[in-house]
Amino acid sequence: MINRSATALLSPVELTALCRIADGRTTDLKPDHLQLLFAMGLAARDKNGGATLTIDGQQRLRASHAEQITK
């Protein structure tokens, strides 16, 4: 099992994975990226077996976008 803090810094690939989940494009994500985001509590399985962002995942994604805007 993957063990990683929910507050750990996210790599660009992980941020892209969060964006794809938010956009509903999970079919092109690698399973290990999904498992990592699940383990971090940033994503969860939805009722259809897909993936959805948790509240923490949504907040991390918004914070990431805000950070990019201010750079």
C-alpha cells in the first residue's frame, strides 16, 4: 500500500492527474497515479467506479492554480 501525506508537495504529473480527474478524464491516467491520489485522500472512487476529487483534492487543485497565476 502507498503511504504518503496528504500535504506532501505534488509533482507536475500528479497535478495533471488532479486536473484530469476534475475534468472527468480519468481513462488516460495511469493506475499508480490514481492509487497515489486515493492514498493521499485527494481523490476517491465515485458511485460509478470512476474517480472524483475529494474536498481536499479540490482545495489542492485550486491552490495550485492560484499559485500559478501569482507567478
